[in-house]
Amino acid sequence: MSGLFMGGVIFLAVLIMIVAISKFKQHPFVVLVLVSIFVGLVCGMPADKVISTVKGGFGGILSSIGIVIVAGTIIGTILEKTGAALVMANTILGIVGKARSVLTMGLTGYVTGIPVFCDSGFVILSPIARALADRSNVSLAVMGTALSAGLYATHCLVPPTPGPIAMAGTLNADLGLVILVGLITSVPAMIAGLIYAKKVASKYEIPANPEFTVEELMEKYGRLPGVVHSFAPIILPIILIAVKSVADFPSHPLGEGAVKTFASFIGDPVIALLIGIFLAMTLIPVSESKNKFDWMCQGILNSASILVITGAGGSFGAILKTLPLADALSSALLSLSIGVFLPFIIAALLKTAMGASTVAMIVTSAMVAPLMPSLGLESEMGKALVIMAIGAGSMCVSHANDSYFWVVSQFSDMSTNIAYKCQTGVTFVEGITTVVFVYILSLIFC
């Protein structure tokens, strides 16, 4: 069977996927599973092998990252419920200064976006954005765009956000290295977003109309956790995962004995995120201990949709890996010499068409996985950069078919027209900035 035919089948499958999800509002889980079966059967795989491959792909991806996704979502839920996210925002405000309120909002979003979904993060932090906009006499359009940019930068690029974690699992990448590269790559994305907010969003005057001041928000939550305590459930797991990556270097910087074994164990993403959960649970005051179980359940429920979409993406990826697509297309891809721009373009097309960044990340990583040798990006750094390129594509662009677009517009009092200029514009700028930065990194390290 020719590579051209298989390519046509996959193109048709992706088109079906886009129409089913965006136009007919079908859940990505059902669509991805059915599309996986469709591609396998049409490309000539035996029916029993199609079913076993779909099931194996679903379970395979969840066996490596399922617990991590659930744990990260639970941490984010507790940070929201206990007011720890508000503590982080106020701490950053104290460091950066009231005069730099736009930078404060961007940095707050940047940190909060690591464990919390950007939609939820924006809802949590929007009262702070209003209060700061009022205090600093800045248009709410600027503050909302800056907050959106900060949240989006880490949401699309830095684990333990589910999308980047799912990509790392699909491409079998070193999670510690992905976190490190993601933290570095997301900085220019956030900076570009803040510049856009100040230069473009400032043209639209939207009054803040705050319901509460920052001080009143602090009082509203009552007794809030301490600064170190609030940051710990995010920072400590990241440090532990990074230490494991260092311990696993071929040069064995921590030796090959008990120290390395302990570092590798405690830095495993599952163990690190479970430690993060226990740290997050200590944020819950005694007066709210009766809600502890409900908050944990809420985190698990929030992770359910991501888990099934991720698993279905694993099914699609398993089908693609079984097909000889990579061999058929390798020469064509090598002749194009577009490197990291290929996964960026695929992700950008899917994101723009479907609206869901996480789905675009999961599907694109599944499509790109069998093509990694053709791209010449099989090294650990190469895998990390491909993940960043896909993340960049999944930013381009947030518009009317994206729930985040409506969250930002509604909570920032933006009309749809202004939201297109602010939210859609800033996500485009962030995506382009990121992929250019990733391309430069690929020239240096790959």
C-alpha cells in the first residue's frame, strides 16, 4: 500500500475528526477511538489487530502518565479552593511592585498555569486582575490579556499540565528535560504576550469595575496559607523530577549506588506528584477539613475528560505507529527540511480548526511519533523541542471555537470584536514567538 494512499486516509481521518468535534460537537474521546479504528481498517490491518492495537495504545499511554494527570489536577483544585493561588499572586505582586501590575499578572498566570488549567486559572485570578487594573489605572483589556498570556505559556509548554505530559508520554521523552526546556521556552512566549498586551490591548479602554480590592480578596478567603507553603506543591515536584533527570544522565553525576536509586525513585513523576498532593492537602485548614474529600473528588472528576482523551490519542498513535507511514514519507520529509516546523504546522491547523489545545497536542504528538527519525530529532533534546513546537502550534490560535476564548472575553468584559484583537492576537504572537525560539534551539542543540 502506497504512502500516498495512507497519507490520504490519515488526512481524511483528521478532516472527519475536525468536523465531528467542531461542527457536530462530538466528544474527542469517541471521535478519536472511531477514527483510529477507521484508519486501521481502511489501511488494511486485520480487524482483530486493529482492536488489540487500539486497546493497547489506550492502556499504554495511561499506564505511564495517567496517575500524573490525576495528581496534577488534584493539586490544582486544592490550590484554587484554599486560596493558595491568591497567595502566589500577592507574593509576586510584592516582589515585582504595584507599578508593574501588568508584569505581575503575567507572572502570576505563568506560575498558576503549571498545575491549573488555563480556563480555571483565569476564572480564579480574574478578580485579582480587576483589582490590580483598578489600583494601577490600567484598562482591564490589558490586564486580562496579560493574565491570559501568562497562563497560556505554561499551559501549552510545561508539565505537569496534561497536554505536555501526554506528549512526553507519547514521544517517550525525558520528563525532567521537558520541564526544563518548557520553563525556558515559555519565558519568551510570556514576554511576547506582555508586550502585545501593553502595545495592542492598551488601545481598548475597558473599566475594571472591581467587586473587591486585593486586600478584600485576601480577607474574603480568611486565614490563608503561607507563601512557601503555597508554592511548595508546585515547586517541589518539579525539583524532584529535575533531580531524577540529572541522576539518570549517562555520566552518572550522582553515582550508581543508593543516592542515584533514591533520586530516581523519589523523582519519578508519579512519586513526585503524589508528594505534591500530600503537600497540597496540608494547605487545607482544619475548619475546612470536612471538604477535603469533596475537593479531592472534584480534582479526580476534572481529570476524567483529559484521561479518556489522552488514552484515545494513545490509540490513534498506536495505529499510526503500526503503519509503514514513516518509511513511505521519510524521503519527502527529509527533502522539505522543515524540522520542528512540521509538528508546529500540524498542531496549529488542528488547534485552529478544533479549538482545544490539549486535543491538538495529543493528536499531533501521535501523528509525529512515527516520523521522528525522518525529522532527525530522535535525541532527548530533539524530543523535547518537538514537544515545544507542538505546544507552540497548539497556541495558534484561540478564537470562537475555543472555550478559553470565551472565558477570557467574558471575565474581562471584552466584546467579541475586542476579544479577537486581544485574545486571538496574543495567542498567535505567543505561538509564533515560541516556534521561532524552538527553531533557534534546534540549530544549536540538534
